[in-house]
Amino acid sequence: MDDTSFEAALRNWPGLHTAPASCGTGWGARTDYREVIHLHSTHQADIHLSNAIIEHLRPELTESAHLRLHPGSGWVTVHLDHPEAGDLVLTLVSLALAANTVVKTDHLTWRAPCPRHQTPPPRRQDADGTADPEPSAPAPASAPRAGRR
């Protein structure tokens, strides 16, 4: 895959926008928040995975002779001189998208309360101060009926 093929492939990915590389040489693709890939030539692609993803995948990333890590930067360089380079780049761009997607979290509940530790809702009281009766326990299941033979 050459850089025009990568650009054509990534142009249609949701959440990605292709444009000239932020450094001014070559082209890149970015989310609304960050550039995730740029190619300066047909020989290598730089992909921003994030430091956290690189640390998580460090054993696998360092095994590959086709990758070069840039410590502390969050970027990896993929050498495009091997047959699997296209698949590797697209896989890493997919990871980069996940790592560089900003999610608003102020509306999310991180932990659902355990039902066992929830306080039951207060019993409703009528206007005269009497409370609703305690809910009764469910009736035990009846014994199964004998079937026809």
C-alpha cells in the first residue's frame, strides 16, 4: 500500500479527516482533537498511539522489526517495506482512533451501585400518617404438575 492508497482508505473512516501533515511535509489524518497518522514519504508512517497504549502493547511492539518506538512521545513509526505493512498501519490507526477519542464523561455513572447495598426507598405515607403496608414475600412456587404418560 502506498501513501495515496492509505489516504484513500482512511478518507472514508468515520471520525477521521485527511489533510496536510501538521509538520508541513506529507499528509496526515486526524480526529477532531489530534493527528493520529502522518506519512512523510512512501517508506514510513508515523502513528500516534498514546503513551498508555504503547506501554500496554510494548512487548508486542518491540518484537516487530518493522516498528520503531519514540519514547515518551506516544508515536510509533511503521516501515512500509514489507507485505503486511498495510494491515499493520490500518490496525494501529484503529487503535490510535480509540486511544485519541475524547469522550465527555461528566454524565456517565462509572459504577452501578450493587443492589445488595442499596438502601430501599422510603415507604410512602398517606396524608393521615399511616405507611403503606410492608410488601409481602412472593408466594412459593407450586410443585410441578405431573404430566401425561
